[in-house]
Amino acid sequence: MYSSETGQDANRYQQTFSSDMHETLHRVIPALESFFTRWEKKSKDKNFEIFHAALKAGLEKLDKYYLEIDNTRVYILALRE
């Protein structure tokens, strides 16, 4: 159950960015923050202990991309529209 739930987190947030009908770039920061928060809680939850190492590695990767947003002009332009 727990592995399925953790995998569903990643899939849910990937779907947030996928659309043929409308723009989704404005969802990047809120989705990354939400995803990060969920995995951060799971990385400290005893029920997910078997996944702690993988969750922490994933959090490091998410943090890297989140920090890159600060240096991305495209996102700033998208917010101004």
C-alpha cells in the first residue's frame, strides 16, 4: 500500500503539468511545494521507513529543481502575463 501511495504522489504531480487544453506552467511552484511537503512528511513517517532513503534522495532532486526556478526567466515571464 505505501509504495503505491508514494508512486501515486509522483504521478499526480506529473499530471498537474500535463495538458493539451491549457497552459500549466503557472502550476509549477505550488505543485513542487506541495510535492516536497508530502514527501518530506513521509521521509519522517515510520510507516514509510523502508522508503526513507529513496524519499530523501528524491527530496534532494526536487530541491535542486526548485532552486533553479529562481534563475529561470521563462517562469517570471509566465507570471507576468
